[in-house]
Amino acid sequence: MFATILRAGSAVGFSFVIGCSPVFAAGGHHAVDDAAILEPGQCELEGWFTRARGGERVFHAGAGCRVGPLELGVAGEHARPRGAGSESAWGLQAKWAQEVAKGFSVGLALSPVWAAHARPRYQGATLAGLATWVAHENVALHLNAGRDFVHRGDDENRYGVSAEWTGISGWSLVAERYKESQTHFARVGARWLAGENWSVDLSRAHRLTGPGVSNWTLGATWLLERK
């Protein structure tokens, strides 16, 4: 769900918190979002743990629900940089998506972020355009393009592309290439549908260029039906 919430802080060694896009990427913690939202009456809970090269750690928890034509969510992260004190932040998100042609959908996501122990607390917001093309019954391609509007700082573009393959029952594989927080990354990951309404994700993000660091992430997602 909250794909890139508070991610920029961790990408540059937790130096600041911006880039909060708590969105449904190809699921869970992945950086590239899909142009899809939950069905009416559905909610989702998620959590993940990221460990970066050098020992930095991030703990994430989030929740979101379908409300009318939108998916609304909230998420928080607690980061423990190497050799420094911990940092916490939280963010909100509103996401809209719609199929505009058979197999092709577009969407928008707006995500403001606040830091728990900073002045001012408001750190900025991310606005991103989303697109998904179901190229084959087992293959979906996702494209994101957006901008981080940093409060009292320099705004920055972000973008990414990903491919998702679901050719094995109960499993899906994701490959991403994206830029955020002045850093270019490539990520590969796998998701296991462990039960009817929950799944487990594991991925490796490799820094290509920029100040960010490579990392591993393990997460889980639970889908709930509102009565």
C-alpha cells in the first residue's frame, strides 16, 4: 500500500523526511505505484522493515481504506540511522485511479508528510501521476512521474517504471527502476500470497548513483473487508 512513504529520508541516510507517497505500488513497500485503488468496502493494513547498507533501519506501519472514489491512508515510520538518534515521521495520502481503456488505467496520488521532532513539523508533499498497462494476463507495466514539494527546501522530480509478473500461482515478481531523493535505484522483489487475504514481500533495492544506500526490505500486507 504505502509504497514510498517517508522514503526520501531513508534513501539519503535519514537526513530529512520528505517524499511521503503512501501508495499502493505493485504492492507494499515497492517504490513504483500502480494506477489502482482498493475496491469499495475494502481496507488494508501493512508493515515492513528495511535494513540499509551501513546498518540503518526503518520500521513502517500503515493503513488505508476505500472512501467513495478515493483511497485514503495514513502511515508512520521510525528510522534509526547509523551512529545517530532515531527519527519518526508520518504522512497522509489521497489516491484516485480509473481505467480509461481496456487494460490501461491512470491515477493521481497526493501525500503530505510531517516529522515528529522537527521545526517546522510539516516537511512537504509529493504529487505523482500514475499509469498501469496490463500488457498480458500475467504481466503489468507501471509508470510514475511526480514531484516532491519540499517545505523550505528545493523541490525535486521523482519517477520510476516497473514490471510485475504473476505467472506462478501464489507468487509474483517485480522489477523496478526509479529515482527519488537525488538517487537512482534498481529493485527486484518477490511476493508470496501466504493466505486468502495476506501476503509477504521481500526485495533488494540497489543504489546505482546518488547519495542513497542499497537496502533489503521484508514486509507483509493484510486485506480487510468492511461490513
